[in-house]
Amino acid sequence: MLWGVTLVVTPLCVADETGDAPRRRPAWGIYQIYWQSAQYEARLRSELAPLASLPQYVMFYRDLRGGFPKKGIDAIAAVGATPIVSLELWTWHDTETRFLPQLNAGEFDDHFRRWAEAAKRDGRRVLLRFGFEFNGDWFSWGGDPERFVDAWRRVRRIFNDVGAKNVEWVWAANITSHPTGPENDMHRYYPGDEWVEWVAIDGYNWGDNYKPWHRWTSFADLFKDILSDFTKRYPAKRLMIAESGCPEGSIGQKAAWIRASYEAARRWPHLEAIVWFNLDKRREGELNFRLDSSPSALRAFNDTYAAPPTPPKSAPGQGR
């Protein structure tokens, strides 16, 4: 999905999915649209204001025209967060052209070399979510596994040659492939372990009222099979839910979904990050995924992911 505010949650790995042992709290972050860079920090802080604590991650989108977004990264650093850059393999003025052949022909090599050099000079940790949801038919870089893998390796090789080791590469599939069929299986797009730091999945609860074939789906039911599969296929990789969201449904349903997602996230082994797509997309014919779509939803989020940490209790005889 494009545009919005995204939550990132980073729980510790745990031993099993069903045990009752206490789990450490997930960390969290948001995605904020990066535009009008001079006002970006103010916009970011405005989005954070209703939340009960500051984020650990902030995510935004870029296209093939944009260089290394230093001003955005400066603003993210100002709130103490790490940036996640979701890179779209098209330009926002041309979403019809399939740019993979141009990428593989080297036409963007200089662009990415400059990007990598700037990232290396900056030195701060950056997650790069390159060409996400490649197994969907809504992006022009989708549907061509061989060219996608070639493009990934070509650009990643440039970053390696430059020595931009502070950039972590995130491979992010959609939870279902469109079109279906073995030729478009998401795993055909995987460039290989040596080229990837994170593996990720995007998936949403669309509820009962969006399309006839959508039904309200719990967070656990949405992700349990794919997370199990990814854990087995990519055991050495860090694991992320890169986009997720939930509409309101009936009164209190969204708040309950947020709370249940928090408990599930604390129990799944190997899951290190969850990304919440916090945008009202009703103007685009979709749904309102914002965390503050109702007071109960915002309260649920602030009671779970964004709850300020509880200070440790003083031992007897220590100062208060």
C-alpha cells in the first residue's frame, strides 16, 4: 500500500507461540509521509502527539527520482528513531513504465551509487525496503521474478562496493500473490541470503464491509502460517511484518484487534518488527486504518505498543 503512517513494532524472539511465560514488550515506531522536507519534523511530531511515547522507527516512501533523504533522516533522528525507506521502483510521475529493464541495463547505477555514498557518509543506520510487494499486480515492478532478482542484486552490489554497511536491506512480499500460480510465487523473488538482512510480509484485516470476499480476520489467523513458513525458509534472517492495519468494524472491534495483536506479537518466535499502516484511505476507496480512527482504538494502542515503560521498583533500603 502507498502513503500513510506506519507503525513498527520490535519484539524480542520468544521460545514458542502459545506459552504463558511473560514476554518483553514490543518496541514501536511510525511511518510519516516525507514531503515538504522543511516541515517534515513538525509534521512528524504532530503525528506523534496523540501517542503515549516516542517511536523507535519512522518509515516513509521514496521513488527512483529521490536521492538519499538526509533531511528526512535528520528529522527522524531528532525524535530518536531509526529510518525505514520504502523504495518504489518507478517515478511518481510515471507509474506505468516498467523500470526493471532500465535498472538492469545500468541506467540508474550512478543514481544508486550517489545514494549509497551519501548513506555511507551519513553513517546512521537505515533500513531500505527495496521494491516491496513485488508479487502483486498493482506495482509496475511486479510479476517478473527474474528481472526483479537481477535488479536487487545489481543495486545491492553497488551498495556493497561503496561500503554502505549501515544500510540494511528489507525484502518485503505481499501476503498473497496476484496473480496466483507458481510462476508468481513470492519466494521466486528472493535474491538469496547474501543479499538480504530482513525478510518481511505485508498483510491486512480488511474486515466485513470492504469487498464481498473479505471477512474479519484476527491478527493471529492472518499471519501465523506465513510467519511459520518464513521462519523455516529463512532462519538466519530478521523477520518483520512490514505493513498491517485494521478498520473499525463494529464498536470496539478495532481496539480489541490491536490489543490481541500486541499479545500475539509478544509470543511469536523470531518476529522482530511489525509495521502499522496508519492512514485513512477512504478517499481512495479503501478503509480508515488510522490508529486514532476511534478513541477506543487509540486508547488500545497507547495501552499496549506505545505505553510508557514502567519504572523499576526500588529495592528495600534504596532511594525512592
